[in-house]
Amino acid sequence: MMALEYSSSYSLLSQLFITPYFFIFLLVLLYSISSFHVTFISASTPTTSLSKVEQDQERLALLTWKASLDNQTQSFLSSWFGRNSCHHWFGVTCHRSGSVSNLELDNCSLRGTLHNLNFSSLPNLLTLNNYNNSLYGTIPINIGNLSKLITNLNFAFNHFTSVISPQLGFLTFLSVLTLSSNNFRGLIPPSIGNLRNLTTLYLHTNKLSGSIPQEIGLLTSLNDLKLTTNSLTGSIPPSIGNLRNLTTLYIFENELSGFIPQEIRLLRSLNDLQLSTNNLTSPIPHSIGNLRNLTTLYLFENKLSGSIPQEIGLLRSLNDLQLSTNNLTGPIPHSIGNLRNLTTLHLFKNKLSGFIPQEIGLLRSLNDLQLSINNLIGPISSSIGNLRNLTTLYLHTNKLSGFIPQEIGLLTSLNDLELTTNSLTGSIPPSIGNLRNLTTLYLFENELSGFIPHEIGLLRSLNDLQLSTKNLTGPIPPSIEWKKRKEKK
């Protein structure tokens, strides 16, 4: 009995002894969580009200800039007056603290410069959007004094000149930087590599020159990179392979040279790869087959050589494949038949040889098939008749032989059929009269013979018919003659 009472008393004393410490522990834990929460919030958004001095500085910075803009712009910003820039000023949004957070002035026809905008007086700015205005001059060096919290900077579609300021590299919280469609010149500054939080970088449609800096490979958060329509030279840096989150890579319309780097195979998230209209050389790397998410691949208008790799057939998500105007040789790979989602296939103006593969008839989604200006031989496969969605079929300027297949008449969506400058023989198939949507039919410079089928007169949408070949006989159908006479009047 005594032992039981002692044990019970000891248990109670133990609980009383432990409880205060447990209470203190809870208080410390709650204080730590609260401190972390406050620290996190204050790092991203001011929670305390701004002092009158700070509010006056923001207001004065905006009014000073407004006064430097042209008269029409000042009239447009007529709501910018009074003592509180957070009170119904057009395009101005504020934090709850009363500090300016966003300047959204896109599509406002603003005209003037940024030279009189005191960036350091806007310490809590998160977004500065001047898209599609008439701002000109340079981006001031003190752009680096913008709030270090700024995440979105958009100066696209203006008239800015000079170089891209290296001080932009100080804005390390930026997730979107858009400087496209201006007149920026000079180099892409290596300091761009400091912007590790960037998801979108648009520098396209400017006058940038020099090489793409290796530091671009430090932007490992990038989803969307567009450097097109500039005068960039040198090679594509291998560091591009670090951008594992890229879904869009546009570098077309530049003066880039050298190889397509093997490291491009690492960009497995890519949906859209456009390297066209450059001076790229060497073969298309076999490792291109790793990019299984590609829907668009444009490599046209380069100096690529070698054969089209069989691995191209692994890109089963492709909608649009354009490899035209290069120096590609060898046959069209049979694996092309795996690309069942293709709507556009352009292989024209190369040095491709061999037969048109039967597997091309598996591409039932094709709208546009252009294999012209190559060295293709053999007959036009009857499987071509499977391509019921074709609107354009260009096979001209090859060495094709044999008959035009009757199955051509199954392509009832065709607008444009060009088979000229080949060695096709036999007669024009009467089934051609089924192509009621044809506007252009070119069959000249072949060895076709026999009568011009009267069914050709059913092609009432034709605007351009060229059959001129010495072996064709018989009259031109009356409906075509009538159309010709009507056009002469």
C-alpha cells in the first residue's frame, strides 16, 4: 500500500516538474516559427506601413519621370497627381504597406526615355512592364539600382538602342526578362549568367552581335530562350546542355556556325527547337533522337551535310519537321513513317537520293509534303493516296520515273500539286478530276503521253495549269478554255 502511494506521488511530482519545461519548449518553438514566418514575408513583401518620406520619394520618382515624357504621354498619365501614388494612379499597383509593387504600362503609347526614372526610389518594385510603347534611348546604368526583389522586367517592342546593360545581372530575383524587338546592339553581357531564377529570356529581334556567352548555361531554371533575328556569330555553346528545363529554344536567323553540339541531347524537356537560317555545318547528330518531347524541329537553311539519321523516327511527338535547304545526302530514312503526328514535312532543296519510302504513306496527318529539288528516283508510291489531308504536294525537280499513280485522285484536299521536271511517263490519270480544290497543277517537263483527260475540266478552282509537254494529245477541255478566255478579258 505504501509503495503504491509513493509511486503515485512520484508520478504526480514528475508530471508537475516536467510540465513547466514542456511549456517553455512550446513557447520557444512557437516563437521560432513566428520569427521565420515574419522573416520570410518581410523578404518578399513589406508588411509595415511606409513612412511619409519613403512614400514621397516613390511619388516624386514617378512624377519626375512623367514630366520628362512627351506631352501626349503626360496627358495619358493625367491620373498621376496628388500626394498618394497608390490612390488610383493608372498602371500603378501597391503592396498593402503602401509601397509601389507594379508598374504595368504596356500598350500605352508612352514616348520618352528612362533616364529620369530614379530606380533606387522604388525599393519594393516587383514588376516593371513597358511592353509595346515608343520608349527610346538607352537603358540607364542605374537599372541595377532597381529593387533586388523585382521578378518581371519587360521592355519589348520599343525603340531602345545601345548595348544591354551588364548591370541587369544585379537583378538576381528576375524570373522574366524581355528585351525583344528593339535596336539593342553589341554583345549579350556575360553577367546575364547571374540571373539564376530566370524562366524566360527574350532577346530576339535586335541587332546583337558576337557569340552566345558560355554563361547562358548557368540559367538552369530557364524554360523559354529566344535569341532569334540578330547577328550572333560563333558556335552554339556546349553549356546549352545544362538547361534541362528548356521547353523552347529559338536561335534562328543569326550567323551561327560550327556543329550542332552533342550536348543538345540533354534537353529532354524541349518541345520546340528552331536553329534554322544560320551557317551550321556537319551532320545532324544521331543523339537528336533523345528529344522525345519535340513537336517542332526546324533546321532549314543551314549548311548541314550527311544523311538524315534513322533516329529521327524516335521523335514520335513531332508535328512539324523542316530540314530543307541544306546539303543533306543519302536516302529518306524508312523510320520517317513512325512520325504519325506530322502535319508538315519539308525536305526540299537538298541532295537526297534513293526512292521515296513506302512508309511515307503512313503519315496520314500530313498537310504539307515537299520533297522537291533533290535526286530522288523511282516511281511515286501508290501509298501516297493515304495522305487524305494533304493540301500541298511538291515532288518537282527530281529524277522520278514511272506513272502518276491513279491513287493521286484520292487526295481530295489538295490545293497545289507540282510534279514538274522529272521523268514521269504514261498518261495523266483521269482520277485527277477528283481534285476539285486544286488551284495549281504543274506537270510540265516530263515524258507524259496520251490524251489530256476530259476530267481535268472538272477542276473549276484551277488558277494555274501547266501541262506543256510535246507528247500529250487531244484538246484542252472546254471548261479550261472558257476559263482562259475569261481571264484574258
